[in-house]
Amino acid sequence: MTDYSDFRQRRQQSVWHSLNRLMIALIAFAVIILIACAFVPELKNMREQNARLEQLKADIAKQKEMLAQRTREVDLLKNDPAYVETIARDRLDLMKEGETIFRIESNARPTPAPGMRKHD
């Protein structure tokens, strides 16, 4: 009978040993999950900040382009009399003495007022 009791004891030790291993694995898994949960918001925050950084870089590039365009325009206004004359004629409707300016308007159809019907 001692052979069977020894077998039962070994079997119980084996079961407890397996349960201990399973418990350790579950605890390790839970710790890994907790660590991952702690870093997920940080990763999301980092992605949002990277997207914001890219947007700001694009805005800076646009602003630099606009600055270069405005700087060129200021330089032309200061140093190019022909450009100043063109701007004066276009934007301010100025003309030289004895000159007549004809403006050609586009053929845009006027929209009918509310309540008015189109005649067929």
C-alpha cells in the first residue's frame, strides 16, 4: 500500500506544482497587462503630439512662403517703378494724362430676385 500512497502524494505535488506555475503565469500576465494599460494613454498622447507637430511644421512652411512673397512684393514696391505703376493702374484705377481706360465686365447673368420668375 505504500506504493499507492507515494503515487498519490506525488500526484498531489504535481497538481500543486502545476497550479503554482499557472498562478505565476497569470500573475505575470496581469502585471504585463497593467503595465501596457499604463502606457497606452501615453502612446496615444505621443501620436497626437506628433500629428500636431506635423501640422505646425506645415503651418510654418506656409507662413515662410507667404513671408517670402510679401518680402518680394515690398522689394518690388520700393525698387521697381513699373511695378508701382501697374499696381496703381490696377488697384487704384489711376491713369496717365490723356489716357482713357475701358473696363470690360464679364457676362455674368444677374440672379433673379426672390419672387421673380424667369420668362421662357
